Amino acid sequence: MRAKLQDSMVQKEALQDQVKIIGGDLDGVRKEQQAIRAKIKQLDDALKAIDNEIKTLQDELTSITEKRGRAHESIQQLRKNRDEGVCWIT
């Protein structure tokens, strides 16, 4: 009986040691996970900043394209007037 009891105490201690090792491993994994999440957040913030810059540039491109279109229309109209002999007197 004593041998069985002593055997179970040894098994219990072995299990406790394994639990401590696993707990230490989990702590390491949690720290690594936290570092990775911090890096992901940093990259996500950088991505948002880049997306905002792209949107700003896209808006600027749209505005410039519209201005170019209006300038082209004006040039076409001026050429048409010139070809028709219309004079502008100021």
C-alpha cells in the first residue's frame, strides 16, 4: 500500500512538473502572441495612413482630370471659333 501511495506521489510530482513546464511554455507563447499583435496593429495603422494618402491622391487626380477636361473643351471651342472667323473684341 505504501509503495502504491509513494508511486502515486511520484506520478503527482511528475505531473506537477509537466504542468509547470507547460505553463512556462504558455507564458512564452502569450508574450510572443502579444508582440505579434502589437506588430499587426502597427502595420494596420500604417496601412490606414497609406489608404488615406491614396484617397487624397485619387481625389486630387479626379480634380485635375476634370480641370484638364474643361481646358480641353475651352481649347476646342477657341479653335472652332478661330476656324469660323469669330473675333473677340475686348
